[in-house]
Amino acid sequence: MAAKVLITGGSGLVGSYLSEMLTTEGFEVSHLSRSIRGTRKYTTFQWDVRAGELDEAALQVDHIIHLAGAGVADERWTDRRKKEIYDSRIQSTALLYSELAKHQVKLKSFVAASAIGLYGTDTGDELLHEASASADDFLAEVVKDWEKEALKIEALDIPVARIRIGVVLAREGGALAKIAQPVRWGVGAPLGNGKQYISWIHIKDLCRIFHWALTEPSSDVFNATAPTPVTNAELTRKIANVLKRPLFLPPVPAFAMKLMLGEMASIVLGGNNVSSQRLVDAGFKFEFTQAEEAIADLLA
């Protein structure tokens, strides 16, 4: 009998790819969504995080992968948007905990998305591990509270794996698409001084990590980043190489990014040099370890 997996945020960039992968691997996938209208490829149950409501039938599964959360880079960071980013993660995780406890659900695993933003928006050259100190900026506070809520689920005798996601490279959207577009037009350029580290991961490897976390349940935390981070300038140059486009322009100055993006500029002007050695030591094998091969796979 196929193992059943419930995915929150299943219609997003990562959730869509992951749903396809898990289905191919023989899992029975269902989604938890704010709306159940329209045609759905997967069985979809409804929840209302603000109202604290969730369809109990959604919890009749073996595993839950919790990806739901408002996009960090989708809109300018107004006070309203920052509250939405925070609440969408913390309140949704708290609701899952309360419903699992209320109905005494015994999952084989709960796999919680997290983010390397925990370490701070700009940590320079310092090599960061899972035990590295957390920062005190906006995103770090979001991630700290996000993980804190997820860890409550361990009290229900359910193993909770936290996956701290880096910069996801994907064909359909995310950072790669945004950097590649101006490069295609011949106006690509590094951002800021270009020296900030980007700890990237191919979307296929990221989804393979989530799959691995289901088959090897554990209460642990892992950095989901490829073993070889690159600088912003290096990533832009590698994209240009794959697309066979020149890079003529000087880096986009930091002040221009701040004018365009406001506080949100910190996520593109800063960077992190993150280690995924714990994941490797635990037995996970990356398919894409070099940025240029990942970019070629996605854009060629």
C-alpha cells in the first residue's frame, strides 16, 4: 500500500515539482490548500489558517511536508507584507500542531521547510553550519519562530526534520529566472559588489532531500544547499556562459537596489556561505554540485 503524504503549499514552485517526484516514486500525494475550487491534479483538502480551521480528513496520512508560506521576494516589504510573511508560517505551523494533537495523529514523519535566512541576511565569508548562531534581523526572527513552532510537534512523538532551504534554482521561477531574464536581454549585471555568497540548490536536489527525509525519518536539521556556493558575480557570469550572452555592464550599485526594493534589498545585497556537510554525512548524495552544470540543466 502506497505511503500517503500531505503537502502544504503544494501548488507552489517547490511543492509542484515535489508532488510530481513523490507520485513517480509511488507515494499517494494530497494537498492542503486555502481553496478547493477548480480542477485539481491531487486530492485537495481545505484549511483556513486565520480562522484556525482544517479539514480533519487531511490528516489521515503517513507523512506531512509543510511548505506553506507567503513568498519572501514576491512583494515589497511593507509592514503589512512582513506581517503576512510571518503569520503565514508561524500560524500555519501552530494550526498543524494543534490539529495533530487534538486528533492524536501518529505520523511517521513531519518534514518542515525552513530557511538559511536564520543565519542573517549577510554573513560574509564565514562558513555556516546548522549549529551556527541565528541573527536578529527580520527573516532570522521569522525562521526562528517558524522552527520553534515545528519543534512542538516532536512532543507528539513524531520525528520532525527541519530543512533550511537556500537559493532555489528552477526553470519555472525563483532566483534563476529573475537573474537570467536581463542576461538574455544583454543587460545582466551582478548586484551590489557582487562578492556576496549565494548558497544555491537545484530544485531537483531540494525535492530529493524532502523525499530522502520521508524515507529516513529523523528529528534533525539540515542545510539544503549545494556543496559549492558561488558569489553573486560568479553566478551571473555562469548564467551568461550557459546562455552564450555577454556581460558588459558594471554591477548594479547597492543604493539603486535599495531604492527599487526598500528593506527587501537585503536579501539580494547580502549572502551566506552555507555548508551542507551534515546532509552529506547523513548519506544524501547531491546530483548537482556545480552551479554551471545546474544552470545548464535548467536553461540549456
